[in-house]
Amino acid sequence: MYAYDQYDHALVNARVGEFRDQVNRRLSGELTEEEFRPLRLMNGLYLQLHAYMLRVAIPYGTLSANQMRRLAHIARTYDKGYGHFTTRQNVQFNWPKLVDTPDILQELADVEMHAIQTSGNCIRNVTTDQFAGAAGDEVADPRPYAELLRQWSTFHPEFSFLPRKFKIAITAAKEDRAAVKWHDIGLILKQNDAGETGFEVIVGGGMGRTPVIGKTIRDFLPEADLLSYMEAILRVYNEQGRRDNKYKARIKILVEDLGAEEYARQTEAEWQAIRNNPIDVPAEEAARIRAFFAPPRLEVLSDDVAEVDDLARQNFLFAAWVRNNTGKHKVPGHVHVTISLKPHGGIPGDATDAQMDLVADLADQYSQGEIRVSHAQNLILPHVAKRDLPALWKTLDAAGLGAANQGLLTDIIACPGLDYCALANARSIPIAQAITSRFDDMKRLMDIGPLKIKISGCINACGHHHAGHIGILGVDRRGEENYQLLLGGSGAEDASKAAILGPGFGEEGIVDAVEKVVAVYLGEREDGEEFLATYRRLGPAPFKEAVYGAR
Amino acid sequence: MAKKLSGPQMVIANRLDDGRVVFLDRAGGWSVTPANAAVADDEDAIEALANVAAASVAANKVLSVEVIEATTDENGAPWPAHIKFAMQAKGPSVRADLGYQVALNWEN
Amino acid sequence: MALVNLTGKETGTWVHIGTETTIEDGAVVAAPLAQLVDADESFFKAVGAVGAVLATDADWRAVAPLANKLSFVVINFPSFSDGRGFSLAVRLRKDLGFRGEIRATGHTIPDQAMHLLRSGFDSVETPDAREEAFKAAVKRYQVFYQSDFTGRTSLAHARHARAEERKAS
Ligand code: SF4
């Protein structure tokens, strides 16, 4: 993991001092709310329905055990004993007091964390594959590049007041687990024929009111040129992105207006003009950062572990968990483990202080002190020896963290919705709870197979409903919560936009509708065909008929 | 939400220092209990409430002030009519252990 | 209004002129870009020094033909959130090689002091009440992750420049 040097420390500490000063000026009345609002937002502090909400960055989803312990401590001391992991690999505290937030930021700074640029019209926390550095299918670890981007984008003098927020994601694996095509900039790390490392650069993806899948503007950008090329993309956007209408201000609209080719041309021209300026880091710096992400030294072990097989034979839930929640590691005899934060009937993405502490301890014990957060709102232990799985699972299961549903129907992404969010039209969490309770049967879930349900409480799409195999969008229909059903989206390498199936439903009706959709799939699927493939083959008609037929 | 309001109205806000949801009460102060909320029926009275609230914003006591439609709860006490504000009055529906709904550990 | 000097270089004083204003010979004047684009040689001869007032959405290319006639540029922010002003200053410095004073006017906030300075601004005009906060903000941070127009190189470069020096000595 990256470790701060004195300069990184100086920067975040200066930021805490600055914010403490701003909070004091606000409390004394020197600053009005109008003046203070943009300042607090740039430190991740929102006002939600019930209280302030503090969004803390987890850079590219990587956490140390100690950092996780600090999050637990903050949840216990300054909040109400829990935190919420988000679809942007961040963590949110729902009840901090304004007067406490400078202290919270100091607690974070002490463990090399911050809330900088977790809100506002700036470059947000860069996200990446939750299995980075562990996954068997990656070209290289994407995190050194994410760290480079983190540093470059932090307090950027020119790009801190963009037309709108700006999100960058990187993936390095064949399977896109970072939804790069849905980001303002998506980067796919790859190797060219000459064996050099670089990026395919995608721009103009985004969700929200107008979902758009990003377009490739460069097939191969040498890795050494990453920052100067980013700067060129951002300059074109900062100058020409629309500022007259909040809903048309994202880069996706500019890319549509100019056309991807023209956007590429302008970027290329600007990049040629600046690529020799001191923007890209010297090779020594790239190497310095990369060294922090050197793979942990893991013993090569056998992939056949009798204890695992034995327990799997005796215990169906353990077998399901091994199958669904663990995945191939670079080092034989190891796996990465997804700790599901989606207990059936529970709140997706929430973890208590005790659970956070436990995960920290387990990371120390079994995973080299490393933890990841996924955009699917789960936690990951990236480097676990297979032989430790039985003990690990038993401990997790006893703490309510043993759900074996990673990637299955009940591994639902849901935004906070109207239970917390001031922008919401409808609640998201109770819908997730109702669905996971309805499908609370591991055998049935395993039979259904991979199926991603994503729920947003309003058109802002924080719950990624456009990218759900089944998407659910909460709307306000004459003061009542109403839910639209969308089908056929994907956030992976085969990215696609989900389409609305028909009229919306109430809370009860939407759960029934999901069940009907699943029934059509089970009836129609061909051998080994997953839900999305069946939907793509059949189109919406049979689903529509099953859901609305009786009308 | 520039929708025109009608009927009895009350004022909801968040306290500046801790963000907690409060209601403008009948003494012109801010109460965490919706039952204490001042409810106004006619235009002049509503405007008077809005003015008190605005003064409170200017004095940096509260923020996010909204005049909202009021109804009554099962005991006949004031209660926000719209679901969003009712949610604020109660606390998250998915955490019955938190918020006003348990009249709670959040030292007032 | 207060004038906060960000760079410590000398700041100028000038009069803003419109189309109606008569210009005294040798006066230092600031005029809207459009007016300067239309002005003939005699105008530039008559005035002592001239600067252009740019809106944040001005096209830097339109400034190019005038650049060597301008002593200073004023970029007027309609709102602090209009970040085009930063890119515009960068364009003037980077693409036009402009070396005169660049001043921010209009709505900016003290917490942008470093952004302004680092994007190439020299000075900022702000309500008196914000002067102190602006001055304090300039001093708050010592190191940055990006190279900028104060002549500072990025931390990434600085980290290794020091290593280079050590190696050399
Ligand atoms: S999608 Fe809407 S309701 Fe959900 S968190 Fe985002 S803004 Fe709030």
C-alpha cells in the first residue's frame, strides 16, 4: 500500500487546519451557509435529511487494517456505531456533528486518510478493480496509476471548479469490475504488441439523467504519458463543458455534442502541445509509487486443501461461500475473499463498528493487513491462503458477515435513498431488504446464478440502476413512492444501458415484478445461460408479458 | 420544490452545530419534537413563522429551513404531511433504533 | 474593494473604459476584449498602457493577435464556481506566453487564492471583508502535487530533484 511521506502528511494536515478554521468561522457567523457550503462539500461534508453526512475517501478502494480500525473508532466515537460503504468505494458516516468534523478529519489524517474531493465539481476519488494486485486475470496492478492520479488531481489549481463532478476509473483485468465505460474517464490498462504498458482511454460515460456508455478516444496511451493526457482531456472539458444547465454539464454531453472524434482530435492537439511540460512524473517517482504496491510475499501453496473440501461436503453454506465469495489469486493456494455486506434482509453496504474491527483483525490475521472495498459495496480480503478459509468463514459467519451471495441476486447495490438522502424521491434500502428476504434461499439463488440488481432512489443513479441486469429506480408519483423496473443493463466489459420495461410499481409490486422476471428467465434459459444473456437473446417482450400481461 | 403549499403549515430545519432536525416551536425557538411545532393556517401567520425562521438562519442557529405542509399524528399533534419531511421527523425507516422515533440517545 | 497581491510582483492601477469614454493621452486603461479587437493603431498609440477585460468564456485565441500590445489582463468571474477563468489564465501564460499582470475580478472566494496564484494570476480584487482571508489562504500550503505557474515544479519532481542534487554533490 502507498505510505505517505512528510509532504503528503503536510498536505492533509494543512487541509485539516484549513477546515477547522472554516468551521470556526461558520460557527461564529463570519461565514454564511452560502459561503461555507462549497467549502464543506470539498471536504466531503453534506447536509442530509437527519444530520450532516461525512463522505471519506478510500483511495481506489484500498484500506489497511489500521485504517479500518480508525473507521470503526470514528463510527463509535463520533457517529452512531456504523458506516455505509458506497458504490464509489468510499465510506459515509451518517450522523457526525459539524463541530466534530475537524477532529474526525484529524483522526483520518493521522492514518493517511482524508475526505478531500469526495464532493464538489472536481476530480473525485479514483476507483478501480477491488481485486487489484490479487486477481489472476490482470495485466498489472492498476493502483500505482490510481495513486498517481490521486496525487495529480488533489487540489489541482485548474480543475477544481469544473462544470460538474468528474469520475475516473481504471481496470487492468479482462473482466471489467470497475465499470470503466460508465465513467467520465475510463482507463483500461493493457500491453501492446511490443510489450509496453499503456492505457485504452475512454471518455464520456456516465449515469444520471442521461445514461451514456463511454467512447474510446485512444487505443493505446503509453503509461508515462498518463497525466499529461488526462490534463488535455480535462482542459478541453473545463473550457467547453456546459455550465448553463446542471444536467448537461457532465463530459458525456460535451462528447456527444462534439462527437468522440472531435473530442479526441482536440485532446490530441492539446496533448502534443503540453506533453513535454513537467506534468508527467519522472520515472523515479513512478517507480517509487509502484514499489509501495509490490505484491506481498506469499508462500506458494497447493490449491487442493483437504480441510476445505471436507467442510464443503458437510456444509452447503460453506461450499456456496467458497464458490461465490472467493476467487482466483495470482499465487497458487491463495484466493481473494469477498465479505458480503448484503445479509438477507439487511442494509446493503452498512457495517457496524464491531464488524469493521473484526474485519481489520481478520485482515491482519489472514490477509497481510489489507482490505478492499468494492463498488458493489462489499469488503474484500485480497490475499487469503485457501487453508485458512474454514476458520475465516466460521468467524465471519458468527458475526453476520458470512453471506455466500457475492454476485448473486441478493448481492444488491442500493443507494441510501429517502431513508437518508435529501435528494431522494423514494426509499431504496427497504426494496433491497424486501427482495433479499423474498429470495432468502441459497439453493434457489445458486440456481438463478449471476444476477445483478441495482437500486437508486432518484435519477442521480448513485445505485447504478442503468447498469443493473435488473435496475430499479425510485420516483415520486404524486407524493407516493413508486418504482420503475429496468432490464438488461451491464456495468462490465459488455456495458449496456438498461431499458425501462413499463409502468412503475409500489413497494410490494416491484418485488413481485422482480420475481416474475426471474421466473421468465428460469423458464426460458438455455443450458448454462446467465440472466443477462437470456434477456439479450429474447428481448423485453416475454418479460413484459409476464409482468404486465394480466393488465 | 417550488410547489405551492396549502392548508396548515409548519417550519422544519436542521440545527447548524450538529445538523439535527428541528421544528420552529410556539415560543419561537427550535424543538426536536414535532409535537411542539407551531402550526399556522393563514397567510399572515405563515409569513410570521417564515420571518422568525429567516432571522434564525441569519443568526446562524439553523440552516436548510423549509415551510412545509402540516398534518396531525395519531395523537392529534403536528406532523409533517409529506413523506420526505415525515422521514426527517422520524429518522431512517430502516433503523427504527435511531432518530426521533425512539426519542433518543441523541442528547437533545 | 481590496486588491490582494498574490505573487508579490508589482500590481498596476488603471481606469476601466467603455465605448463612450474619452481617453486621455497616456492613460492606463482596461477595455473589454471586443473593443480592443476593433480598435485601430491610433488607439494603442494614444494610450499609455492597455489591458483587456475578459469574461471567463472568452476564447484565448481571440486574444492572440493582441497579446503583445497588452500590459495586463483582467479576468472577470461571474461566479466562483466558473472554473473557466483558471484555464483561461493558463492559456494566456502557456499558449500566448503572456507575462503581464493577470488580475481576477468579480466573484472569487478566499479558498481559491492558491488556485488563482498557481494558474497564473498575479492579483485579485475582492471585497474588503475578504482581504485577510485571502492573504491567509496564500500561506496555508507549502507543497503541491502539480507543477504550476508560480514556477514551482510538482512534488513528484521535487522529491527526486532533491535526490538528484544529493547524488550530484
Ligand atoms: S441516487 Fe438519488 S436518492 Fe440515491 S443517493 Fe443518489 S441522490 Fe440520493
